[in-house]
Amino acid sequence: MISDNLAPLFDDGQPSARIRQGTILTWDPANGNNTVDLAGGVLTNVGILNTGEAIALKAGHVVGLLGQGSTWFILGRVTMPGDPQFASASVAFASDSAFTSNFTVPNALATRASVSLPVPSWADEAAVIATATASVLNRTAVDDYCFLTTLIDGFGGIASGSTFNKVSEWQSFQNLTANYSDVVTSPGATISVVAQLGTNNGTSWVADTGNRCALSAIAIFRSTT
């Protein structure tokens, strides 16, 4: 759709196919909705060649345009060799973190911290890295193990564990760390990342202000189509 001043967009004396230069006015990286200035006229929702550059365009970027009749396509961004914006990023990122404290430690692995990473509609692959840390206190009268693990969309690595020994007071309070990374293909609208804690002897540990769990996750998205 074309609006505003249309005269500069058409020239009967030129071949039907032509290449022009335009400037991005607005760009939505989630769905490609856009407006482009072309010789003083405004093009609305111009198509673009399916390149990784599609999610990196923004207002003020100069682009090459291919016109055929009244239809226009964005060929790509125009940058000169040596320009610091040459080959600008064509991927997207998401990150989040969560923290909880004063919780019970269950007798089986259960979620104690979680985040949800939004997935761009164009992305069909994501590299996700998650790290969880926990400090927990065993106030029971018996020695026990506590395990910590991270899951990405329900899948995770090997749980890390440590002995919490009541014979020595300092060994009843310890720190745990768990890391996991995964490449998620065909993700949904969000990617779920959780940190889970649990004991080994079938006995839950009571809540304590010293029980703390932190979770952080980052995802890098791309399109392979």
C-alpha cells in the first residue's frame, strides 16, 4: 500500500523494473510490519527478501528497493565497506533471572525457581544456557543428600548433589550449582527454564531463611528456513 506523495514513485520513461534507495521509517522486528520513505512518498508493509537482516532493520536505516509496477521489495540494507554497521547482527536474544528464598526442600526434585523466555515468531531454533545456584540448610536429625538441577523445556542434565552432614554443623549448610545448555528446535511461544531441588532420603527439609535459589537463563534465536 502506498500513501502520501505518489508522483516520485512512478516514471513512465523508465523500465518497468527499477532499483531505488529508501529509508526505513518504522520497523517491527517481531512480524516485519514497516513503513519506508521512498523519494518523499511512504510505502507501507513492503516485502523483504528473506535474509537474516530482516530482524535487525530499524528506523533510519537506508535500504535498497526493487520496484516492479506499483510493487516494491526491500533488497537489503545499504552499508559501505568500513562502516561500523556493516554486517550488523541478524540474531535476537532473550534473558531472564529469578530468585526465591525461605522455601522447603522437598523429598523429590521439585521446582523452586523458574523463568519464561519469549520466542520471536520467526525463530525456529534457539541456543539456551541456564545456570542455577542454591544454598540450603538441613535441620533434620539425620545426614542427607540434596540435589539441584536445571531443566530447559522439560529436559536437563545430571543433577548436582552434596552431603549435608549433621555431625558437623557447618556441613549442614552448603551451596550447590547446576548448569545446562541445549539447542531447542521448533520452540513454542516461550521457552521454560526451571531450577529444581530435592532430598535423597525421602524426608523434606523445613523452610529456612537460609534456603535460597537463584536461576539465570539466556537464549539466542535464529531462523534456519
